[in-house]
Amino acid sequence: MDNGDRSAQIVSFGVFEADLKTGELHKNGVRVALQGQPFQVCAILLEHSGELVTREELRRRVWPEDTFVDFDQALNAAVAKIRIALGDEATNPRFVETLPRRGYRFIAPVDKPSLPAPAPPAPKRRREGVAAKARWISVGATLLALISGIGIWRFARNRSEAAVPPLEVVPLAALPGFESGPAFSPDGNQIAFALGAEDKCGIYTIMVDSDRALRLTSGAGDAFPTWSPDGRRVAFYRFSEHGTAVYTVPALGGTEQRLRTGFSGPWTAGLDWSPDGKVLAISEGQEDKNRAWIALLSLADLTTRPLTSPSSQEYDTAPAFSPDGSTVAFVRGIVAGVVSDVYVVPVAGGTPKRLTFDKTWILGSLTWTPDGREIMFSSTRGGLGALWRVSASGGTPRPVTGVGVIAWSPSVSPKGNQLVYQHMAFKDSLFRLNLKDDTHRQGPPVFLRSEKGFNWRPQFSPDGKRFVFESNAFGYSDLWACDGDGSHCGPLTSLRGTAGAARWSPDGRFIAFEFRPEEHSEVYLLEVGGGAPRLLPTLPGSDNGGPNWSRDGKWIYFYSDRGGEPFQLWKVPVNGGSPIQITSNGGVFGVESADGQSLYYAKLRTPGIWKMPLQGGEEERVLDRAGGGEWFNWALARNGIYFRDTKNKDTIGVLNFFDFATRNITMVSTLDQPGGVGIGLSADGRSVLYDGKGDAESSIMLVKNFR
């Protein structure tokens, strides 16, 4: 490209220049972090500066119909990123003006160099004109025949399409409570599902096109029903604090039969009845939940035969028999979560074959198409959880169109003309609890923000004026930041993957976080003032994450599965160097003590907080009521440990304080919010951030005329 063509790609406004060719934005010659869809939106606004660009036009050009994302939220996020990059304000705009419910307008003066006028065409000689005329007569005749053929083909196609009824998506039962795990009966006339409700929990069945459901069980932990091939019984899991049991119950109601009691894996989902009715495919696990495998449970003698053998860092779950009974599809993921893919294995045994290579969440159970050619599953491979289908022999997954997002656990009817799935809707909120001292709160919790999807693991900046957290509000899990009062929120990253576990550096200039770009998670550093995240080299070929800073800001602590167990704690210099292993008996989420002499940490599945001298020595457990699968639900203070007790039977959740000096545990406050992933403590120890689960809703949706 010559300089003239190059300059025609540069749009200037004030101190900014946007290079439409490379997709880069510069301010006074320095590159500003704005890329991907936010830059595309900015470029479209610049193209039509001074004019209204409607939301529909932006959707059409930036988010095509096959994009699985909440468009309204995605566009709002893109505009928010543009304003952050330009230093603009929505209430007093200098660049981007909002026209409510209509669209946006770029209002600043824009210098768009005009393209040079094209040179006039050279005169043609008469002989060339005659030849061209002859060619066009020939082309015209060909086009006339082609157009006639197209017209006939389109007429036939339109008549054929008119005969195909449109998809119809309707709620199945609409019962009050949390509906999950739908499964079609063998004749396709009924659907079994689980219901979570205070006094009506259990396994239910319902006829298609009926509004009356039959309750089969009343267990609060009953989930993932599956039908026997003759339609006479329903099998299901029953989860409890004592383990996981497999039960069956008559499909018309009656006495339950317990088949097996054991342990499940960390992310158990689904079981399935073989087409010949002789075995159940289940997921079995160890008591510490560090591993799970697919097993075949014989209904003749109730013995099990392992079908898969994952590594100590993996779990297998969600088994589903192929229609001919020769193959089992299942999900394999890593114990830490986040990453999973679809596999198949012969029922006779053998090496599993991997079908997907997305390395992202597979949500709920799997289902086969009736012809056995495809497997359907829910995945976050396109952002928000949506349904996909992949060939049973492998290939690129294709989206299931017409269903929408936040769709889990699909089940296809035996005739293939109907589909059911679980539709989720939930909203997380962030709160701030101010403290008088270590053990007393100052006033009730302060609401900060609420957003669709999850908002997890909030952490204060060193000066307490801002906080960072992870959110999937726009599809993928990214880092977001807000002012301390919950205002001026916006995304910090747009990485099309899973980013989280963010921690500010002691000087507030950088944020360390984990991100999974490919097969393994890695530690990245993000400069708060702008710029692209950069990889911090740690242990290639391993899962590395959960970063935290040393008090002097020179080291990053992180966990890795390089040392087995399955995770150990390491540290690496921020400016580069070889990682050094810290623990040998397991460890995640290391936090350095205020004096820099000790490291406190949790373990993957073992409850408790441990302490180890950094100059060498044995570890000791200082607290036995935190950690163990809740790595981030504790925070180290100068005089003790704050930890969130989400299993308290009397309240939805409480914040406790463990005093190092007295070794007493004091309840600081009730949190009045269920769930929660992570708490953040301010540097002065006088404020705690936490997230709370809003009213989660889940309904079974029925898709008619599915194809």
C-alpha cells in the first residue's frame, strides 16, 4: 500500500488517530487499548460522524445472527470501552453521544482524508468495442438462461420451505422452583426432570403438552433423571453430605430402590440407561473429589466396571449411550473446573476419542441424535452457554439455531422432532461491608452493583478507591473494574476466553490474573493505565493460575499442576526468571503475611488454611473451616483470617473472623445472600467485598418442530 492509500485509512479527531486498516487507536502517537468489537463500533461511528447510527445497524454489522451473545449488553459494553479509551463521559459527552433507545452519534469534528479521484478510463479502439459487444451478447444469453433456472429453483425451494413449520419454543411445566436435567421418555410422550423447591423438590414427570406434573421423589438432592428403555422406571442421582447414591423409582410412582452408594466427582452431571436395559452408565469418584471416571453399573449384580481412566487432574462425567448401545459419549474436564470437552469411548473398552477441542465449560448432560450421527451439548465456546452439535466421528461443532443462550442439558425426542433443555437466568450482586474493628461491622451491607450472569471474586485496589472482579455479563469471562462505590464500571479485558482470579500489585499499577488461551491456563499481567495483557512465563505445558503478589511486588505466587497433588504453589520473579516451588503437599491461592515471613494458603479439596515459613520449615494448619473447594472465600488480615461460611445451616451465609492471638472464631455479620465465590479485604482492613447470588431461575423449555 502506498502512502496515499495508507493515509486514507487514518481518521483523526482531536489528539486521537484511528487506523481503520490495522484496527489501532493512538493518542498523541501512543497506542490506546481498544480492539475487537469496540473498535469496530468506533470505526462505524467515525464513518458516519455527525449522523445517528442505530442500534440495529450496529447489530447487523458487528454481531451477525449466528453470534451467541446478549446484544444489548455487548453493545453497551463496547460503547463503555470506547468512552474509557477516549476519556469520554456518557452524561457530558465530547465524542460519543447516546440517543436513548435509538443509537449513537459521533459528535466530535473528524478529519477524514478523501480518497483520490479515479483516473478517467482510457479510450477504446473500435475493434475492441465490437469484440466487447459480441462478448456481452453471449454473456447476456447465458445470464438469461441462468436467471430462468434460478427462478425455477427458487420457486420450488420456496414451496418446499413453506411446508416446513417454524420452530416453536415454549416452557414445559412452568412450576415454581428450579427445574433442571430434562430427559425424554422412550416413546417421546413424557419428560422427566428435577425440581428444586422448598417443599416440592424431587424428580417429576410430565406429559408433553400437559400442565400437570407427577411427583416421583421428594429428595432435595435428587437430580439428572434417565428412563429405562421400556419406560417403566426412572434412575437418578441423590446427592447428600454423605456422598452420592444411584436410585431407581417406578415411572408411575412407588417405592424407591437404592442401587449404589459412593462418591461422585467434582462436577457430576448425568447418568444414562443402556438401550438393552442391562447397565447404567454413571460417574464415580473418590472421597476427596480429586478424580472421577465413567463406570458401568450392572443391574443384575450391582457391580461396576470402570470404562475410563482419567489422570489424577481430570474428571469424567455426563455419560450418554449411543442409540445402538455400542458407544458412550462423556465429558472430560480438569478438576479445577472451567475446561472440559466431549469424548466418546466404546462400551467394550478402549482409548477414548476426543471430539471437541474447545477447552471451555460443557454445561450439564449430553444427548445423541436418534440416528446416532451427532452429539448435542451445551458449551461456552461462543460466550454465553448455548447448544451445539458435533459429529460422532469428530469435526467442527455447529450451533443449534433457534434456541438462544443460557441453555443447558439438552435431550432430543426419539423421533428427533422435539427438543427439551434447561434455560437458566441468574444475576449476581456485589456488596461492601464496612467494619468498625476486626469483629464488628459498621452498618448493614452496602449494595454496589447487580448484573446478569456471574460477578465473582472482587478485590480492592491498594488505595481502596476501585475494585476489580470477573464477570460474564457479555458472554466470556473477563475482568471488570468499578469505583469503590460501584459506579463507573467497565470491562478491562475482552479476551474471548476465561479470565479471572485478579489481584492488584502493591503499587496499584498492574493486575495479575489467570487466563486460558489454549490448552492450559497461564498467568498474565495487565497494566491498569492501558495496554494489552502480557504473559508472565511460568511453567509451560502446565495449568498455572491463582496469582498473588509478594508484599514487595517483586514476585508472583501461583499454583501449578507441574508438581502433582494435583496443585502446588510456586513463585516467579515479576521481571522474569525461573519459577521456584514452595509447597510439596499441595497448595492453592497463596497469600504472603504482612511481615513477608510466611505464606498462607488453601488446598484443592481439603478444608483448612495452612501456613508455611518462607525461609523453610514445615507447614501447619491454622484453620480448619475454610478452603477445601472454596479457595477464594477467605482473606488474610494482619491479625487473623476472614472467611465466608456458606454452609451455615441457620443463615444463608456469614462472615467470620479467626483471631491469630486467641484462636477464637467470631461471627462478624450475616450476609443474607446465598452462594458466593471470593471475598476481598481492603488494605486498611476496614472493608470487605463479597458477591451474592440473586434469585436464580431455571425452566425446562420445549422446542417443537425441531430438526
